[in-house]
Amino acid sequence: MYRLVLLEIIILVYFG
């Protein structure tokens, strides 16, 4: 389940 969280963080950083 934490995998989805990691994916969201990566997306946020990428769009940062």
C-alpha cells in the first residue's frame, strides 16, 4: 500500500 504513496511523492517531486 505504501507503494502508492511513494508513487504520489515521486509525481509531486517531478511536478515540483
